[in-house]
Amino acid sequence: MTTALRHRRRRSATVALACWGAAGALVLSACSSGGGGGGGGGGKSEGPGEDKTKSSNYSLGTKEDSAGPAPEVPGAKKGGTVGVLQRDAFNHLDPGQIYFADVLAAQMLYNRSLTSYKVDDQGRVKVVGDLATDTGTASDGGRTWKFTLKDGLKFEDGSPITAQDVRWGIERLYASFESDGPLYIPQWLSGEGSAFRKALPDGPYEGKHLPSSVLDTPDDKTIVFHFLQPHADTPFATAMPNIGAVKAAKDTKQKYDNAPFASGPYKVGDYKVGKSLTLVRNEHWDPKTDPIRHQYADRFEISFGHQYADSTRRYLADQGSDKNALSFSNAVAPEMTERVLKQADTKSRRFVEVQPYVDYMSINVDRVKDVRVRKAIAYAMPNGQILQQNGGTTAGLLATNYLSPAMDGYQATDPLGKKAKPSGDPEKARALLKEAGKEDMELVYAYANTDVQQKVSVVIAQALERAGFKVQKKEVDANIWRTAVAEVKNQFDVYRNAWGADWPVSSTVVPLLFDGRQIADGSQNYSHLNNPAVNSEVDRINKIPDVKQAGPEWQKLADKILTEDMPAVPVFYNRQFSLWGSNLGGVRYQPVYGTVDATGVYVK
């Protein structure tokens, strides 16, 4: 998440702080996910997209790939109502404010961005033009990016979508109330952190605009970005939901959250905040312009307040309208995993997929200064037992390095030998402690007081004690957990965090977690690592003009940090275990968001 991660981060920061992941609670979409489900069994990922370790799974599409209509889903029919059962109410509908995974999935039905993700039946992802004709053209060494809009694009009232509408959608992100969504593009245009807001403090609402030297719309079809620095991953950043079109006459500022003006195949029919959302057909959406979405169902009826056990129970019973229901992000309840796996009729209506979220144990390098001690902690960490407490193999996969298998260019390196010793290596840890002269060293291990993390705390404390540490357990209120661990002067030595990429390029992971220039209260560098060599390498890789070339370099840097600095221990890669009703077809996994993809769903 490059600069963006930061915001998400914030919140998660914006996935903000420590996306919660499978341990319970929302992860941000960005970093955000509903977390994983489940207990033992069913460890092998089922269905397409299983092999996430190939760079070919992620690519930039051509102009032809960006043309509509989307390929027809075999057997698809028109008509009917799709029910959607969600645990958490959507925090925003305004595309400018969207960052959580559940709403990322929902907005694909009513919102279109400059670019987006086209997923084939093998789970391979192409970035393609959505509103744009292609993924953009770079010049000036990657500082300038030009996009051209397609013909035939319309809002829900039938009015044409123009470049000026896209400019409005971007410039409104400068207003102070637009604070919860990803801010890559405005920060790349006008300055890091909150500095960008000074360029247009009131957004476009007082009649002012960014100069054409920053953001240009020379005609109704052309948008040109002039960034401060080169950004090879611009086609990914423009796929975020807030880089799309907003009609000025329909922009109600904060109230836009309740009635965003649709550009996708569906529009808001009825919205009861915190209770339900109904999406109905947008008759002005033209499938010939859209390479991703379909409009099979007549409507989507989304309701909130369904705990995982509730939605799982209803999908298992598969009765009445629940046959036509799914969840964007609700996972199979952990206590019901075995039942789901053993019930034969669920095999064709479930998936278990790796998400772009990773759970870590951060080590505070300000307090644990000796790298040999940090390595001892890492070798002692019982990854396998931690994963089991979080739900087992349907909740995640044992992590062997810092990068998720959902990242482009991921390599299954295992510098710590975690696959061979998933319960930890106390002997090696003891030897490192002895070498450092730190035998019987006391560690302050902090954990959130959730049911899962309390169980995890037991296995971690026991493992660290076997390795020769004395452990002081520090329970922290879950309501303030993310703020507590993000304080630079926190008084903890070891503590959990989780992170997810905004897009499948590691520029949205490594810099946010390990660049020393990111250290600040609320930032994602939870370990406070500040190694000038790492910072310099981040700058070098960020300047590589091809994301495919940059991918292996991010992996090398991540492994170097892991083996030489050891600021955090990778524990497990999150998985999404989803189940849905038997009368739905076209349900599949969205690997970038880590959710169900509803763009091709139909009622049988």
C-alpha cells in the first residue's frame, strides 16, 4: 500500500491497523476482510486459483481485454433476487470512503472506477480498463499517466459520464470529510500524508480545481495525472473505488454516503442505514462498455446483523429464500467447519481461498534491540498452534515469509524453517539467547482480550518460556487494541498485527510495514524498524518502472529484512471459507479483495 496503506492503515490505518483477520473482526480491505473461518480438515484449497505462487496469475490487460461485454457465465439466467447476509453494517456507500472488503465487494455492483480487475475461471487476474479504454499510458518516466474514457458510459439518469466527472470524483477526495478511503492518487498528485489537502482544502465545492499541471481534462474523454514521482503501479491505484466518476449536480457531500449515483449495473433502490440495502437494476448501464460485470439478477437484497453462525446455519439448511443467498465476506463459522465439510451437498457451493492478508507477531525493536534475541523469539514462535487457535486450515496457511501468496511474484521461501518445525524450535532459540547473554530475559507480551487471542496468548507464552524467556502477559482491551499497539512509545515487546495489500503488488506491503520513515503514532510500522539500508532499498524498488520486475525485488527485500533485522514474525496467511445457497450460480472468489465476487451471480 505505498502511501495508501497508510490510510487504510490508519484505520487499518485503514486496513488499518492491524487488520483483524481470522482472529475475529473486520480486516480492512484493503485490509479488510471478514477473516477466515474454520477448524481442522479441508486444508487443501479447492477450485480455481489454488496456485497463487505464479506471477502469471496477475497481469495488465490489453485494450481488447478492457472491451465489453463481459464473457457470459455458462448456464446464467436473468431474473430473480439474490439475498446477501452480512454480519457488519456497511460503514460507507460513498465510493470515496470505501476501504473495507465487504463494501469493496458490494460497490462493484453499482460503482465503476477508471480501471478494475477481471478474474477468469482459473482465478487469474488482469487489470483492465473499466471506465477507461485500457490501463493507461505512462510518460515522463512514469510520472505522467493518461487515460481515455470509453464511449457510451452513462450515469443512472442516462446522462453521459465525462472526464470532468472523473476529475470531480478525484478532487472531492481533497475535502476534509473524505477521510476513510484510500488516498494514493491525491497523495501522489499533491503530497504525502495530509499535506495533499492543502492543494484543494475545500475540494471542488467552492468552484476551485487542481491546476492542469497536476490533473488535466483537456476534453470530455481524457484524464491526465501528473504525479510528483514515478508510479509504475498506477493502473492498480486507479482500480480503487474512489477513482471514478461523480456527477457534481448529484454530489451531496456527506449525504452521498446514503445515495451514491450509480455508474454500474445496479443502483440504490432502498437503504436503511445499519439494517438493509437493496440494489436494483440500472437501466442505463450498457454491458457493451463493461468487461467485468453482468446484470443477471433483478435485485440484491442485503441485510446486516447476521453472525457467522447464523449465516452458516441458514446456508447449511438451504431452505426457502436462503437457497438464493450468499455473503460477500461472512466466513463459515469456525465451530461449524467440520459439519460443512462433511455435508456432501456443500461441495459445489463453497470455496476456501488464500486472502491477501497476513498475521504477524511484531517485535518492538526499540525495546528488543539485540537481533539475536529477536531471532530467538521468531524461532520459538509456535506458528502451527497459533493457527489452530484461530480456526485451523480453513482459516489460514502457515506463513513462511512476510508476503502473502496472493501477491504477484510471491515465492514460497522459508528462511526460518517453519514448515519443518511449525511448533517452533526452542533449542535454536535457547542457543541464540545464550549467545546474546540474555538467558531468562523478560518479555512483555501484549494481546487483545478476545476469546481467540486469550487462547493464543497461552500457547505463545508457553512456547517463549520453553525457549528460555520469562513472559509477562499484558491483556489489552480489544476496543483500544489497534491504537495501543500503534503508539511508538508503547511498553510492549511482542504483539500481534495483521496487514493486507491494497492490490497484489508488494509496494503496498513492505514500505508500510518496514520503512523507518513511516514511524509515527498510528502508522503501520508497528515494529519501529528504521534501517537506512532498508529505506534506501524501498526507494530503489519504488522507482522500477515495471511492476513485474519489481515483484521479485520486493520478495528479496522482505526476506532480507526477515533474516537480518527480524522486526516481526510471519505467522499465517489468512483464508476465506465461504458457503452459499444451492440455487445460485456464478459465485466465485475475488482474489484482490479476498471476498465473494458477485458480478456474475445469477439465480438458477
